Amino acid sequence: MDIEQFRKAGYDAIDRICAYHYSLREKPVVAQVKPGYLRDLIPNSAPQKGHEWASIIDDYQRDILPGLTHWHHPSFFAYFPTANTFEGVLGDLLSSSTSNPGFNWFASPACTELEAVVMDWAAKMFGLHRAFWNVNEVGGGVIQTTASDSALTAIVAARTRYISDHSGTALESLVIYVTTQTHSFGKKAGMILGLRVRALDVDATVTTDNTGLTGEVLRAAVKEDHARGLHPFVLIATVGTTSTGAIDQVGEIGAIIEESFPSIWLHVDAAWAGVTLACPEYREFAQLPGINEHADSVCINFHKWGLTNFDASSLWVRERRRLIDALDVTPEYLRTKEGDAGNVTDYRNWHLSLGRRFRSLKLWFVLRSFGVEGFQANIRKCISLNNSFVERVRACPIFELVTPPAFALTVFRLLPEPAGNTDELESVNSLNRAFYSDLQSRPDLALTQTSLGGVFCVRFAVGSTRTEQRDIDNAWKIIKEAGENVLLKMGL
Ligand code: PLP
């Protein structure tokens, strides 16, 4: 494709993207295809001779698009919805048009410098203490691919810090602390690093008030592990867990770590709910004071609820040197005059890979185009839409909220009255599995499930920028009817 062909194909692609977004509401939310459908449509090997662009893009439209789940459909309430804005799309388009794997300052100064600046914009928007700002040159922020990578990076830095402060410690005695509600990346990090992982049980507090880890649970676990000759060196706390949006008590936990176990690194995973820190009214609830006072690192994904297309996971650290100590390997071919002089940031030492995408461009576009007020408005809109769903669940006698609602997430289940008919856990669970399976088979909305202390529940997460009140109303109608039908079938 030459430049003029690209111009034509590019305009056409933008037209197709617009048509896609115009038609989203009419599409099934979930792909209506069977496993393996694409194998039958696409040849087994790449073509010997290249194809005309027109046929390639038509095949995309015909074969690929129908196999996509439409995450930006207004009725997508599954997982945590992921962000999509046209500012983000244009940022990705432009950054891929110059393809700079800006791993150090020299490799593309603007990639590094824009990232350092927008991460400070974001830190200020979220109210993060200046200790985390790039401009102070002690802490700082970096954009990672995902929250899983952010956590893994923090754990690697924590391990290096622990080993250098406690030389001679056997790696087998190190323990990563997570909770029973931490995202699965905690266990995965243990598998990758070959380290023990201990999950502190928080299910009881989550079920009662949707708070998670408290200081006392942590203190007891550390004492127990120390007595067994083990060394917990990092704790992953979560603000807004995946299952229920639970909130670990970061201030309380952080104070105990600081006072009694200062060699434990506190990483706060606020991948989903962290963006609410942009709104002053949520800062206390979302643990900002604790984060500012005690966290060694904190992760907030812009690509979940932060208007910025996947991928854009922000990681702030209190001491950048901890990342560099753990990750800097500089052979001759990576040396630069500026790096040697130490007056630039080389982001390759702040994450696991070498090359990196120019993600700050889309974040810059998003923050400039929406402004802080537009960013806050999106958060408040989603929470308010979720609240309208919560009210309906509360008012309907056949449902119950399993946990108090958190931000824009509702966790609920069928629980018909009188509860005496169905108070056996397994029978309520099988009722709810039937209800969920009914919802899952529908093309017109998407939800996901979870289990809390053995209780099967359904999650309803609001986050798509296109979701409006009418979509909540429609979803409620579908959900209520599905619930009533299941009860009818079961004779309840
Ligand atoms: N942390 C929380 C609380 C999440 O909900 C998720 C995913 O939903 C993750 C981490 C993992 O996010 P990522 O896909 O960016 O690794």
C-alpha cells in the first residue's frame, strides 16, 4: 500500500468505524458464533501472493466483526467494561503511524517526556501525593500494559528491596500476600516468580459490608509466618475488587506495616475503582489518605473506566530507584549519552519488557479533550446509572443484593420470599445458575458471574460510555423477567 492508497483506505476505514459505532445498539452484545467458526472461513496458510486491500477489509467486515463481543455496546455489563473513546482511537492510530518503541529517552524524546508529564497530570487529577509525581524525580508514574504487569513489576521491585535489605534470605522463604479477593494476577505472579503466595481470608468482611482486609488480619498472618521462618515481603491491597468491588482498608493496613513490618512493600491495586479518585467525594471511600500516606506503589487502569482505550495501566511508585534497582540491565548497545549523564528517564528500567508503546499520546488526547470535569462526569454518570439499578434490585422481592453496591458495580442474586422455601445454599445456587444461564444465552445484554464464600452471584457493572438510563431500564426488564421465569419453572 502506498501513501495515496493508504489515504483512501484510511478514510474508508474511518467511515466503517463510524458505521460500526452507529449500529452498535442494534447488534447482539455477545458474538453469535460457535468455537472454531473462523477456521472454516480463513485459509490454513498465508497467501503466496498479496491480496487487494478491498477484499481484505471486506473479509474483516464479513468474517471478523460478527465474531467480536461488543464491549462498547450500551448493554455490556460484564466483567468491568473497558474504555473506548474516539480520542483514544485517534491516539492509537497516530502512535502506531510513527511506531516508536520508546524504551529510552534517546529512542524518542517525546514518548518519554509526554508520558512523564501526563502521568503527573493524572496523579494530580487523582489527588496523589507529590511523592508520586515524576517532577519530584524521586517517585514517579509509568504506563504499563495491564494491572497484572503493574503488580508483577511492583512485586519484582519489592523482592529486590527485601533481598538487598536482608541479605542471605532464602528465596523459598519469601511470601507474597494477597487476599482471597485479590485478582488472579496475584497467584500468577507467584507462579511466574516461583514464590509462595498466601491469600488472607477476607470473605466474611466482604460479605457483611464489602470492606476487605483489615489491619488485625494482616498482623496475625505476619506473626504466624514469622514464627514459621517465612518472610512476607509484599502485600497486594485492592481498592475495588473484581468480584464485588470490596475495599481493603489501606490506611489501617498501611499504618500497621509502617509501624511493625516496614520491610513489607504495600502495592495498591485500584485497577478499576481508582479512577473515582478524580472525584473529591469518593477520595476518602477509595482510600486516598491511606494510599498517600503508606503505599509504595499504586495502579489505576485508564483502560477500564478511564476513557482511554486498552491498553493503558498507570503505575505510580514512591521511589523510582526501587524499579531501576530491580530492572536496569544496560549492555553497551543500550547506553546513551543522556542515560549515562543521568539527566533523563529511561522507561525501559521501569517495566518488564524493553520496547514499549507510545500510550501517553492517547491519554494526553483524552485528558485534554474531556478535561478533569469531563472525566469526573463520566464516573458520576456510571455510578448514578448503577444506583438506579440498585434501587430496583432492592425494591424487588425476588432478588437480594449479596454485598453493598460498590461504585458502579452491583452483585446480586435471586432469593425468592419466603426464603424458607429455598434457604439451602445449594438449592439457591442452582436456582441462580439457571437464572444466569438464561441471561447468558441472550444476545441483548452481557453480564458475568462470581462466587462469594460459596454463594453464586451475578455481577452488573456499568462502564460503557454509551450506556444510558434506557439501557438500564431495558436490562432490568430482561433480568426481572428471566428471574420470574426461572422461579415459575421451578414452581417457586
Ligand atoms: N485488578 C482488578 C481489581 C481487576 O478487576 C482486574 C481486571 O478486571 C485486574 C486487576 C486485571 O487487569 P488487567 O487486565 O489490566 O491486568
